[in-house]
Amino acid sequence: MSDAKKEIDGRATTGHQWDGIQEFDNPLPRWWLWTFYVTIIWGIGYTIVYPAWPYLGGDGNATPGTSQYSSRADVAADIAAYNAKNAALESKIVAVDLAAIKDDADLTNYAMKGGAAVYKTYCSQCHGAGANGIAGYPNLIDDDWLWGGSTEDIHTTISYGIRDDGNDDGRFSEMPKFGEILEADEITLITEYVLKLSGQDHNASAAAAGVELYADNCAACHADDGTGDRDLGAPNLTDAIWLYGGDREAVTQSITEARYGVMPAWSGRLTEAQIRQVSTWVHNQGGGE
């Protein structure tokens, strides 16, 4: 509610009242007002001198201002200066054999630092900040490599990807969905045999019955002894390293539904120098062969 303006103790009120409380109409301090006016003037001046108002076209640019200053130009200049300083190393790292990078201290240092930056930017989202992977995304610091763990193999995988339909040079393999081929009890027998191959608790009689089924349906890719085939990207079933889990339930699911992980090809997205740097970095994390 509000009442008519009046004076209390010689001071005017605003006329506002709430629950008997009235508001004095005191003027703002002059120092505060002048500070406020100065900020307005400074703000107007800033928009005149520096880039400030985005164009209506929505292209991300802004009015250049009388100073013609551009933070983007500063960044571009810094990048150009950095590239110029490293041009010799960039050319050299592309020219030498991948295996020879480790023999050159300067190249190795450059590759490790650059590779770490590339990995954190483009690879850590799937393989983890420490490169130890998560379920469905390989651990890059162990010694289990589906397609080989030499620097050259890692370079090929990064360049062309895994099951990337958009790249004709990519690595490709496909495990069939045996749930559409075999009966459920047959899959159970194969599962028990796989558990036996990997040294896990298993049903001995079921595993024995699964030997022939494994030989007929799985050995062509995973080998008779279950050690896998890197030419096909077929996992080793005899170790304790499982990309999608190695317990009975996970193995059954893998056999029944198959797995079809995809890694994009990075050639065309990264430069050859960047791919070589990150290949060297991954190889040097402890898992590369």
C-alpha cells in the first residue's frame, strides 16, 4: 500500500508504506552518482574504441572499434609464431621412420609433449585421462593389443580407425550374433569352454561339451587355443583382459549379441605430425610393444 508523501522529522518520504513502515526519500550520495555516470561514459567509450557489438548476421564477428584490435588475430599470430619455431621438428617427425623417432632426443621430447596434448584433447574422452580405458574402450597401458601394439600398428589404428564405415582403409572385423545362429544351450556350452580357456571357474562337463561348438564357430577367428588373431582383431580369450567384461554373464552376452565397437579415423582430422606424436606417446605409456 502507499500513502501520500509527507515529511517526518523534516525529511520527505517516498509515500511507500508497508505494515506501518515508511521509506525516506533520501538522495543518493553524490560520489556514487558521479561514479555511476563515469562508468556509463567509460562503457560507451569502450564500445567505440574496442570490438563490442556483434553483427546481426550471427557470424561471430563484432564491430572492430577505432583501435581495430582483435584477440583472434593475437591468437592466430601466437599460433603462427609457435608453428614457425617448430617447423623444422614438424617436418622431421613426418619424414623419419616411426621407429626412429625414439632414437632422436629432440624428436622424442617433441613427440611426447605434443602427443600428450593431442591425447588429452581427442582421445581421453573414450580411453580415459590416464589411458587405462573403461568398459568397451581399450586400455592403452597394458600389453594386450587387438590389432598390434607397435608404434606402426598404433599409427595405423589412429589414422584409419576401427570399423569406421567412412574410411576404406580402416581396420574392420565383425563378430556374428550367435544368438541368431545357435541355440541358447549351445551358447551356454561355448561360454563355459571360454571360461575354461581363461582359467576361470566353469562347469567342467559343459566346457567339455562346448569344445566342438567352439571349434566349429569360434576357432576360425580366436584360434584353436583361444589366443586370438591380430590380423582379424580377434581377442585373446586365454588371458584375464576383457574389453567388455569376462564373467559368465558378459561372455554370454558377447557371444549372443556380438560386439561392434567403432573408433573413428583421425587422418584428415589430425595432421600426420600430430598422429605420429600421439602414436609415440601411446607407445611410450608402458603398454606399447
